[in-house]
Amino acid sequence: MPMRVWDRTWRWVIVALLLLGAAPAWALSLDEAKARGLVGEKPDGYLGVVSGGGDVQALANDINQKRRQAYQDIANRNKTKLQDVETLAGQKAIENTKGGLMIQSPSGQWIKK
């Protein structure tokens, strides 16, 4: 992917993550789920369930559906692959995860950052 397109894609990924993280209806629930270690960020750009039942899975599914749509929009806008956007979003989400919250390692294990 050319560097210019990559920079533009990166900016849109950050905007998407900020918007999705700032959604008022889910912000408290998502923050609470993260703080309690029920969900964490995955390298593929999506939210994963670390532990918990149906409510946690429903929250993750809802967030992931919105992320996928945002990533697809970014990919379409920048004429790049969805997977490239997902990978970049995963890197940024893990980088931006606060210490003590859960992230998934490349081997698939959940660890505290």
C-alpha cells in the first residue's frame, strides 16, 4: 500500500475508533466491561470476549458490527483491502489500550497490558 494512502487510512482508523469508543449509549458499558476484564482488544481490530455471558457477547457483537462497517467504509474510501484496515486498527487499538486492561497477544492468549 503506498505510504500516502496508508497515512490517510491510518487517520480514518483513529477517527473511527474514537467515534466508536465515544458512543454515549455504549461508552459506560464498554468502559465497564474493559475495566472488569470482560472484553479486550484483539490484533484483528475487533473486540474480544475474555470472559462473561450473553450480555458481554452481545456488547462485543454490537461493537464489532459497527467497527466492521466503519473499517469497510474506510477501505472503500481509500481503495484498500478491509484486512489492511482491520490490522491497522488492531495495532492502534492495542497501542492505545491503557495499562491493566486486556489485550490479545498474537498467539491468541489474553494478557493484561
